Amino acid sequence: MAILEVLKFPDPRLRKKCAAVKEVTPELKKFAEDMLETMYSFKGIGLAAAQVDRQIRLLVMDTRPKENGEYKLEEMTELERQVPMPFVIFNPVIVRKEGKTTYDEGCLSVPTYYETVERFNLVEVTGLDINGKPIQVTTDGLTAICVQHEIDHLDGKLFIDRLSPIKSIRIKNKIKKFGYPDPSQPQDEEELEELLADQEEHRL
Ligand code: NI
């Protein structure tokens, strides 16, 4: 197992379109496991292969809420609880989408930023599992939001592209100009509080 480097906006490699895999080889299975380890190490709940500089259609997720080292499955919806976790899917395709929902999304590739994004409330997704077996899941809740966020990565798209044009440009310019704040060196008390609060939120 290995912890992989996570690319951060505005790295142009995050904009590449990812290709479907022809077959889930043992090497790809190991790569998916490395992605999971990487995601857990950065306390993320989802990670797309594009974020670790591999342009294949693969995403990994674990949206189970955790408290004191224990999973609190009762906080998940009925449909979410039926999704195998950790969830690994190659070549994910959304075959059904219904309703609308919003969530304050974050991203390991855009650290410390959280913005409200609109997504479909329920999605049905097909693809291949970590063993190359066809799978089909129907989910809503945070798991549905996360799947849509990660599939965006495979198409070179980030959650900050899905904001109003003014907000999107403002955030991108700010990051390009100032980079990301260093959590170990807060500028002032207010910023420190903000950073600590952000760490409690979900990173997709
Ligand atoms: Ni992301």
C-alpha cells in the first residue's frame, strides 16, 4: 500500500479527461487500494484517479459517518446503507438521476474551500467493482452527492466550476494568487477557527 500525491487546483493535470479501463487487472486493483489508503490518510470521503494523476475512470469512496472510531450507519439513508463500503467503481456511468439537492462540498484538490453545490438527489450508477464484476447501485444522500462530485473529476471538472460565474472566478483567482493557507501557520485567531471548523466538514 502507498500514499499517493493528491494534485491541487490549478494543476492542469486535473483538467484531463479520463479513459475507461478495458479490464480490472491485479495492478489496477492494487492501485484502487492505494487510492483508498490515500483518501483515508487525508480524511477524505471520496477520491478520483484523476486527482492522483492517473487518467482512468476509477473512483473510491467511503461515506460512512464515523464517531470515536465507530461507523454510525444509522445516520445514512436506507439506500446508502445498501451501497458496499468502501465503494470502489471502475467506469462509473450514471444511468438514472432524479430530484435536486444541495451540499457544502469540499475537495482534497481544493483544500480549505467549501461551497454550496447543487446536485441530483438520487442517482443510479453502473460500472465494475474492484474485482471487475459488473455492479449497479442506486443511492441518495451524501453518497449520491459524492459519486457525482467524483465522476466530475473524471471529466476534468471541479466543484468550483459549478458555482455562479462570479463566485467561481473569484475563488480561482484567489487560489492562483495566494495559494492555499497553511493550517500549521494560521494568520490570526479568526482564520485558525475557520480552519478548525473546516476540518470537521467533508472532503470529497
Ligand atoms: Ni474532489
